Amino acid sequence: METRFTPSMTVKLGTYPDNAALQQAVAANGDILWPGLIEILDKIEIASEPTEVKIAIVTEAELGFPDGADPKVVFDKAFSLGLEELSGEAGLQMRLQQPGYPANYQTNPPADWTTGVPYVDRETIHIAMRPVTSSDHIKYALAVRRIRDKHFLARVPSGWGAGYTWAFGIKQLNHP
């Protein structure tokens, strides 16, 4: 199936020999690793050889859910439109290879849950990936975030919330 979505970016996976080296590169890049993230990152598989992945940044409204929807519903719709799940490695590689992301993708940011005040200059792109279970038995996915001028790699509970902006892979068609 062809998709109507065009690539927002391309990232190359498999550019580091192992997970520890990739994590060190992200930290050395100046990105803030959200608390509790290392446990999740340690469980992410790294591609064994270099491969390019085309990524589409898609809002839930673009998928037909202007008021948001459960992530399973969002994923099913995205898959039916020619998008696919990404590996967790894609989130780390986005921080390294696309340092300006996210940038202006969340036009109506949610309020801070502790104060009820809307965030200013807060943008998040959730990685459409298979969740990773932590030692506290919660399934997490990754998100790349920008809050003002700081860039973060964060873990977010899988299946929580609605109205997200997502990074999906674009299915590669095999032509004989």
C-alpha cells in the first residue's frame, strides 16, 4: 500500500556498535535524558547494520482524530495508510541526526499537570514503537521533546493520553 504521507526526515539506524555507545553519543550531544530512561534504553535493540528509515511526523488530526484517540486506534489507522512502527533506536538517532526536532509540531500544547498552566515552547513527538516494559511493570515508549531551548529524550507510558504528534516509519515498497 502506498501512503499519502511524505517523509519529514530520514535517519540512519545501525551506526553505533552497541546500545551503550549510542546512549553515550546522545548524552555527549547535550540532550537531557529524562529520569528513568536509561532502564528503557538498555532494552532497546540496535540495528546490526546501517539502514535508512524514512519517517513521517503525523498528528492524530491528520489521521482523522481531531480530538485524539486511543493509541491502538491511532496505530491501526496509521498502518492502514501505509505507515509502520519504528524501532526505539529511531528516537535516539533522531536526537543525533535531526537536532532541530521537534520544532513547531504541537500547536496546542497541553497544560502542566501540576499547575494547570499551558506549557510555553513545549513540543513532543512520540515514537510509534513497540513498548518496553520497565522493572515497575509499566510499558513505556520514547518521545523526543523540546521545552524552550532544551532537547530531551523521554520515556512516556504507552497508551497514555490523546492528541499526540507521532513519528511513524513509511513502508518501503519492494519493486521487482
